[in-house]
Amino acid sequence: MDHCIACGRELSGQGELCPECQAQGHLRPAANEKHGPRISAAGSRVAAWVIPTNEELMIARHAGALLGLSGPRGSDARRSLT
């Protein structure tokens, strides 16, 4: 579950904007739909940014490190599985 960075309200899904902060003019829905990078309004007291992540890659790297197949940053990614 995600939370609003400005007021702490629980949000139901990824990419959802807090209705309260949106109504007060702190966040820009159009910028959020374009994936930022900045989604907060120019006059907002809080700066909100979209930070791209690749969670699947991070999980794969950590799993590989636990299995001894690669380093945490993928340094041994070409090592054979056999």
C-alpha cells in the first residue's frame, strides 16, 4: 500500500494521487499521467517527484546473490547455472 508523502493518507494503488492534496492544489494530475518527473505544483510546500524503479530486476539480483549466482549488482550475471 502506498501513502501520500504530503499528508500520510493511505492510497489504494500505485500512481494514485491523494485526493486531498490534489484538491488543495499541491499535486498536478496531468504531470502524474505523464510520469513526471515532478508532479507537485510550483507553489507547493512539498516537492513530489516520480522516481522510476525496476522492482523485478532488484528481486532477481537479490535472489541471484542469495543463490550464489551473481553479485548484488549483477557482477557475475554471465556465470553459468551448471
